[in-house]
Amino acid sequence: MGIKTKLHSVITGTGSYIPKNIISGNAFLNASFYDNGVKLEKENTEIISKFSEITEINERRYIDEDQISSNIAAIAAQSAIDDAKIDKETLDHIIFCHNFGDVKSGSNRMDILPSLAAKIKQALQIENPDCVAYDLIFGCPGWVQGAIQANYLIQSGDAKRVMVIGAETLSRIIDPHDRDSMIFSDGAAAVIFEAQEDEEPLGIIAHKTQTYAATHGSLLVMGKSNNPDEQNGNAYLKMNGRKLYEFAVTTVPQVVKKAIDKAGISIEDIKIVFIHQANGKMDHAIMKRVFKLYGLDTVPENLVPMTISWLGNSSVATIPTLLDLVRKGKVEGYKITKGEYAIFTSVGAGMHINAFVYRF
């Protein structure tokens, strides 16, 4: 008898769109920040400096006024198709991961009719009716969950090629009177997963997802402006930063460990970690605790590439954008090596946590 091969979900193409509008801390010097309806007395220079120190965010990117999420996602999607060198008509699924749909400049109204995935299929002019396009709403961990769904589709034998997109334009739904608004950014990225047969472990090896809605579902919600004089009926992205930080550093390491243990490998086998670019301080604390769970006191150098300092937090777009940049040699000190193991992990509204182990 010959060696039995297995189906694996392998990344064959990536693409991203990074908006050209660079928003530095200076853009918030004239902002009026409030907390619980009371205007903050501290100087904005101090507020901005402290924010940057805690989050490691110095810049973020915003889209142009005439752009929307599906526009920038279509650019990233075409780039991924070109990178994979495939016929777009051979895609079996398009999974678009987002949270707020298309939001036009000057508006707070979300548009998801038709679904953003359908808009991408239309923009790319994919005619094949067997290419199924749908959206996934899963908070910041949406793209990671989309990749896990792609793996299920491929391993079932029902799909051979799945494109998973992560795109968000958070600049359109943030409260200008909320300090936390300085965290958020815009961006888009797309990744193509393909079925490959091999006796060796490849692609997504193991994964784990958890949802803590009952106890922590209100840490990220939509709410009114911090400014009591601007109650115009609009809803803005709101988060309980302190509680979210505590939740993430406590629970994410456990989920990462479950995925690694499920894969049957050692923490030392992990050579690169693609973690959601949420908050620099938080991400470092998470990684330190992951290694602590294995009795190790230090995180190896050049293990965790970071883009948050210049790209900010673009929600579902952070991880696929980071992957695309590393694959194409655009993150100094990091590269992808065939045969090495990686971790992809995220946390966000829901509250959802997920992780998967991947072998390049």
C-alpha cells in the first residue's frame, strides 16, 4: 500500500491595501476629549504622549473620503489573486470578515446590502455561480475565524480554493471625543487558501476558538458620544479598555496553549507569531504569559512581528496585512521559512478568542 496523503489548507497568495493617509498624534492636538461626560483637563500633548507610550501607536491610516471598505478590500483581493497566480473563476468561496460593512464619509450608517463578499465578487467580475460569497461578523478575530472556516471547507472536500478577506474602516465609526479612538485605523487584506495533498503536516494543523459572551460581551459595544453636547443619535465604537486588557492577557494565552498542545508540538517549535495588532503593551503581555504557561520566563527575540506603531489597529485587517507584509519581506528582521510553525491569534468583540497553528 502507498503512503496515505491528507488534505491541507495552504496559503498560496496574499494581498493588502494600506491607506496612504498617515494620521500622526499631532492630528489630535485640537481634539476635545471627554470621560463620563466630563471634559479632560489634561493637555492634549500629555494625553497623546501617554496613549502612545501605552499602546505603542504613533501613527494610524485612514482611507480617502471617496473610499469605503469594499473598495479597498477589492484591491487587496485582486492582489492576492495575482500573487497566487490563479484564475479568479476557480475560487470556491469568498469569506469577507468585517464588523461595520461599508460606511460612507460623513455618515454613521452601515451598509451590508448586498453582503460585502457579494460586492467583492461583483467588483472582481467573477461569473462562476459556484463561487459562494458571504460575510463573517466575529469582532477583531474575524479573519482568523474565517481562515478556520476555510480550513473546514477544504478538509471536507467541498472546496479547493477559498479567499478570506479582512477589511475595516474604523475611522468612520469612532467618537472624536474618546481617547480610545486614537487606537483605531483602516485597512484591508486578503489571503487565498488552497487544498494540497501531502503526507507531511502542512497549512492549518490545529485551532481553538472560545466565546465569553455571557460574562464579557459588553466590553466592546456601540454607544453614544463621550461629549454630552453632541447627542445626535449616532452610535460609536466604545470599549472598556482596562477590563478588555485584563480579559485578553488572562484568556488569550490559554487558547494559544490549547491550539499548540492540540497540534502536538512544542512551544519551541513556533518560529513566528501573527498576533492581532490591538495594543502593543497588551500583545507583549499576552506573549509573555504564553511562554510562562510552558515554564519559560522570556519570549525569544524576532518571534512576534509588529506593525501597530505605524498602522494602528485596523481590527480584522491587522493579521492578514501583517502576514502579507512579512511574506513579501516588508517587515525588517522577519521572514517566512518553509517547514516552520507559526501561531495566528486574535481577541475581540464578543468576546471571542481564537488561534490556529500553521506550518509553512
